[in-house]
Amino acid sequence: MLKSEINNLIRRIRKGNGGTTLIEMIVCFALLGIFMACASMIIASITSIYYNIQGETFSNQVSDIIMEKIESEIDGAKYFGVNAEVANPQIKDNSSVSLYDKTYTRVTLGKKDKHLVVKYSPIIYTVDDVTKAKDTLAETEWMFDEAMYKGFMIEELYFYKKGDTIDGDIKNNFGLASDNLTSYGDNVILVLLHLKSDRYGDYYYHRFVKMYNVPAVKAPSGSNP
């Protein structure tokens, strides 16, 4: 008796199952398309956020390393007075700075092939006007390893001192409050660094570097240092 009732129930279910209609299939595919479109938008948004965060992180790391290297050379620059025959820290075309470092070695910092380059002038060691070859060092160009840049390049590198005027576009790009350094002392150099990556885009950084061997207010030209 029970078996007969079960068989009748199965027959009724089979009889009532007419399959999926065309309209039901169209609605199903339409809903699936909407879900896939929403999912792709969410994935694209998450991917964009991820790359923005990664770009910020990498550019901060690279800029910190570059700025620390520049600052380590500039902050200890020697000063020889306004009438000295030896050149004091000099900025050329706002694209490079030359100075004597803590070891009295002539150093020039600038950009080469979109990378930071530090040129150390030759060191010639003499005793009684006789050159000691083994203690003489040739000019050296120092650069970071390519891997340090993490795909970034130095698009712009500028150096400014008191009395210089910063171009309006440069001021705006770097988010500077003023186009000059009149409120800073003669012992301050402003370094502007523009990093660019094909993958992450453009990033702008600036840093004020204080030279502790240079007086905040230099003696006027023609006076005794």
C-alpha cells in the first residue's frame, strides 16, 4: 500500500515537471550577466585601490632612500666664507649642487639617465709636492642599484636656495606654499624630487635640508668672513 502511494506521488511530480521555459532561461542569463558585471566592477575597484596603495608605498620608500642620500651629502657641506678661493655650496641651473663634504672631497649631486648620480672629484695625495699614487683616487660616479628604484625614474630633481625663484608650475606640482625661500636662512637648501612610474604614475616630494656648517646669515659680499 505504501509502495503504491509513493509510486503515484512520483508519477504526479513527473507529470507536473514540464522543464525550463525560454523566458525562464532568458531571465536567468540576464541576472547572471548583472551579477558578473557587478563582480567585475568590484574587482576592478579593489585592484585600483591595491595598485594605488602599492604605488604610494613603493614611491615613499624610493623617495626616502634618495632624499636620505642627498641630505647626507648636503647637511655636512663645508663653508669657507664669502671671499674664500674655495667654492662654497653652489647650485647650477637648479639641477645640481656642488659642495665640499665632511671629508673635504668635492661632490656634485644631480640627475643622470633619470637616476641620482653623485660625482666625487679626484683626491690627489701629495707629500712634499710628490704625488703618492697609491693614495690618489680618481673621479668616481656613484649611483644606486637599479633594483632600488622599484620601476620608478627621477623625472625631475631640483635644488633651490635663498634668493631663488621657483617656477609657478613647479610650485603648484610640488604643492609648495611659496615660490621663494625668503623666510629661510642661507644655510637651507630645498630639494624637489619628482618620481614617475609607467605602472603607478607620478609622485612629488620635497625636503628642506639644513647645512650645519653654513651660517644662517652669510656675511655680505666684500666683507671679511
